[in-house]
Amino acid sequence: MKKRRKIQLFLLDLLYPNQCPCCHRKIPWNRYLCDMCQTLFQLPPDTFCPGCGKPVESCFCERGLAYDHAIAAALYQEPARSGILSLKRAESKNFAYACGEVLGRMVIADPELLAYDLIVPVPMAKRKKKKRFFNPAEEIAREMSSATGIPLRADLLEDTGTGAAQHTLSAKERAANTGHFQIPQTTDLTGYRILLCDDVLTTGSTMNRCAELLKSRGAAVVTAGESGGQLMPDAFQKHSAFLTLHAKRKKVLIFLLFDFHIFLLDDTINIDKVKKFRYNDNIME
């Protein structure tokens, strides 16, 4: 932790006592996570597929990926899930700092990765960044850069999107919702080896599109690095899903959380139209 960061955290702790972003326990001002939640990074070395970055039981390398390798810090399940959500809700940057440190140590331990030329975060649309004040992927990437000495380039990729957020879409919709990522035509990355950083790897659509753009400008190798890899191949865990249906021109909102099903239905909508939910590909049948 750099001296400037220490001063900032110390002063911030005087006004807002430091909390673990995963469990909300009070922690010392110079800690990012509590001792218990810190163990979420202690995973067997074969937890993730080195090709796609998903947990080995959810490997999707056979799909054909634009990025070449992947590293991941934690599984997207509790308590890591709460830490990642604290980033997305702009509650705290602690989890980004913790993940960046862990990913940085993984890079340092691998001489091939340590020789990479750039660290590039997946971009965030300006409207979202203005609302959250920061891009979680960029914060993780910045910490990785600080730990490894590999230069950070947060200006290479741009997200010009104004549509639906990825986490509200099905796997197929996610794949079609990546056209808003862009890279300047004049960018020359010939021969560059790049670490591409994001907060969560779900379907891989975002990471894939960004890797394609980097390689279209000459990048030789792109390795994906993320804070959390999801067990499920779609946007939602088995017990935490959110989607919107349209029936008789009325919206049906269905929220499934830990097996409690809450239906917010218009009186004109027939409940029979709401059939079974299939977790695997996040669609209604």
C-alpha cells in the first residue's frame, strides 16, 4: 500500500469507520477485508480453467475465444459476491484493491505474465461512470499495475453504449450487446502482450469483444484477468435471477431469490402464461 493511499484511508476512517465490503464487519483502517473474508482468495490452483477463466466445471473453451489465457482471483459466490456488488454499487473500493493485489501477485509469480506490455481495463459507459464515480475494472487494473509495474492504459477501449446493462440480459442478448465497445482506428498495438481486466466473467461476451478489438489493432496475446468467475454460464446464479417478460403488452417482473418467488403482475396478466424458468440459459419456456 502506497503512502498516499495510507493517508487517504486513515483520514477517511476518522469520518467513516472502515468496513469489510463482503461482510460489513469493522476492520482496521489499513485493511481491505477482514481475516475471514480474506480466505476467499485461498483456492486450489486448479479451480479455474487457464484457458477461459471460468471454474473448471463451467469451462467454455470449446466456444472459441478471442483471448488466449485467463486468471481469476475468486469464485463469484459469497462472500466474494458481496464484495463485487459493493463495487458495482459504488459503496467501497476495498474489494477492487484486494483483488488487484491478488491478481498482481499471480502475475508476479508467472515470469511470462510479468513480461506483458500493458494492462487494459474493460471500459465503462460515461453515463455509468458518472453515476458510480469510478469503473470497478479500472480500479482493479490500477492496483494490478501498481503491484506489477506493468503500465496501465485505461484510454485504449471505449464504451459508447447507452442501452441495457449486461447483467440484465440473457447469454444470447449479451453476445449481441457488445457492439458499443470501440477502439480508435489509429491505435497500433502490433506485437503487444496485454492483460485485459474486468470485475466478473459471466458469459465471456464482453471480454471476448474487447480482446477482438485489441487483436484487430495488432495485439499478439491477450490474457483475461477478473476478480470473480461465475459457476453458472449465464448472468444469474441459480438462486438469484432477475428478468423482465412481456405479456399482453404488460411487463411481468419476476424476482427469484433463495427459492422465494415473488411475482409482480398486472391484473390483466394470466399467471398461466408464466411457465417454468430454466436457469441454464436464462430464458422462459
